[in-house]
Amino acid sequence: MPKLLYAPASPYSAKVRMSAAYAGIDLEAVVTNTGQQPEELVSANPLGKIPTLVLDDGRVVFDSRAITQYLNRESKNALFPRNADKRTEAEVLEALADGICDCALAIVYERRMRPEEKVHQDWIDGQWRKIARALDHLNANPPKLPKKITTGHIAVRAMLGYLSLRFAGEWERGRTRLTRWAARFDEKFPELKANIPS
């Protein structure tokens, strides 16, 4: 069984785990602390980042978007539409959600890794402006939730879960359509909820 090195709080890990569950692909999920740079991780992925997928034959797939594409091929297109235009929509939605996570993680690490007096507030504010613009875009245009979803939808739910974990009470204001969207997602796909960042 393929082994996924992941962290429970990581939105990228959550996206991969949710995608695998939705596609019906079993993974051995191994909690991995990137701060310790364990040998199992760095020998598989020289970047020392998660998620990293180690296949049964020893091949390795990283980062999360490469993994979701791999899972899509393995599941015969369970995660992305075959239609080129619809596939592009799903890929762009995944990229938007991942981009929000990139900005959110930049804020988290700025606060976590620097002494308080050296935290660069202008940098944090700039990252938050990007997040706010992207969330406002999604709130104005929430993705439809058909019976068959894509990794794009899953990435958005993982991203919102991460924001709720790290920025609860900050991202939701004025974005009721997006908070309702997350609740509807959980109602329609309860089997994926356990993999939301925690």
C-alpha cells in the first residue's frame, strides 16, 4: 500500500488524504514532523516537505498537486474531469485554494519563526490582502457542489479547514456564502470530514 507522509494540520496533506478517500485509494498515512526532518522523509523527498507519497515500488511523488494528478490517473479520472475546459476549471480552483494556503502559511511561519520584535507586519498584511481578495472572489462565486466533485472542490474545503484552524474568527467575517458552502460540503461528503486540517 502506498505510504503518505503527512501532517494533520497541513492543508496540502488534507487535500491529498481527502482526494484519496474520495477516489477510493487506500494509503498508509504516517504522521511526519517536518521540523525534525526525519530520515524517512528526507530520503524520499530531498526538500523535506509534506505531503510525500512513497509508492509500493519505491518511487516517490511530491508535492500535493503532483500527488493529486497521480491519484487521478490511478483512479481513472475520479478526481478531475476528462473534458478539457472542466478539467482546467478544477485545476485553477485547486491552484487558488493552494495559493491561499501558501499565503496563510507564510503568515504562520513569520509569526512562529521570528522573535516578536522582528515580525514583519507589512509582510503579514500583504499576505492577508491576497487571502482576503481570493476569499472574496470565492465568496462571490462559490463553486457548485455537484454529486461528482473534483480535487478543486476538495482543495477549497481543505483550505477553509486550515483557515478555521489557524485564523478562526478572522476569515469568516462577511463571507457567509463561503461558510455555508463548507457546511454543505461536509453534509454531502461526511466521509471526508475526518481529514480536514486539525
